[in-house]
Amino acid sequence: MISTIQTIQTILTFYMIQRRKTMSKLSLMFYRKNCMGCHACEVACKQEHQLGVGPRLVRVIEKSADFYPVYCHHCAHAPCREACPVDAISRNEMGLVLIDKELCIGCKECMEACPFGAMQFDDDQEIAVKCDLCVERLKNDQSPACFSVCPTRCISWGETKVLADRVAQEALPQRMK
């Protein structure tokens, strides 16, 4: 029997895939207050990207009773992209900031430049790595792995403007109380 959450997830995924062709930029967003620190997003990401010990493209940091997700924000003016001396970092048609593994020389300049600490270094491949919003899954009409497994649904993905509007409607009025 399909649960209500799975049904909603399926509908959201279908909706986002249908809109993808007209989107200006995709984003990933975490509702920190709903995160319970289960680390399912980390595990799903590592499995999806076949990462060994070391780099975590999505990390959940625990501080007291709070959980702080660390992930790539696919910045409009990405400092990592600007810092890369060999132009191994680019933006695709979906607005995703991606690393070309063939061009990366492993200098770690992008890691120093990232204001979110989202860039990681893969010692096995000797290159920088980061969240790519599961770009291959998106191309195959699937949602990002972290979104697919989150039990509290604190992870959202989609068009940046839609996510920003959602935050404005839901989160900001609550802060005004």
C-alpha cells in the first residue's frame, strides 16, 4: 500500500520533472527545524555517487539538539567557480554548478572559496567533489537521492523561485509572530 507521503513525493517529482524544461535554476533546500539527524540523506548520496570513506556531498552536522545540513547551494555567482584556475567548474542549463572531473587538477582552491564548506576532496580520485543535485537522476526523470529518502521531508528541491516563494509564504510569517 502506498503511503500518503509516497504519493505526495511522486506527485511532486512528476510536477518538477514536467517544469524542468522551463526552469531558470534548480535548488536544494533543507528545512532545518524538521531534520531529525538520521543521516539518510548522507547515505543515499554516498550510494548514488559511489563514494567511499571520506567525502560527503551532503553532511548533517549535529550541534546540541540541532542539526545543520551542509550542502552546495549552486550559487548564482559561485565563488568556487571563480576560484578554479582551470575552469573545471561550470553551470549547466538547469543552473547547477558542476565539476568536470577530467579538467579538475585537485588544487583545492574551490574548497577554500566555498562559503558553505560544501566542497569536498576525494582522495581516491584526487579531485574536488560536491553535490550535483543528482544531475544524472534528474536526466532520467528521477528526484535527487537525498530528497527520495528523507523520512521527515525536510528536503525540498525544485525551481529556485518556487522554493523562495514557499519560504516567504511559510517560514517568514512564523518568524513575525
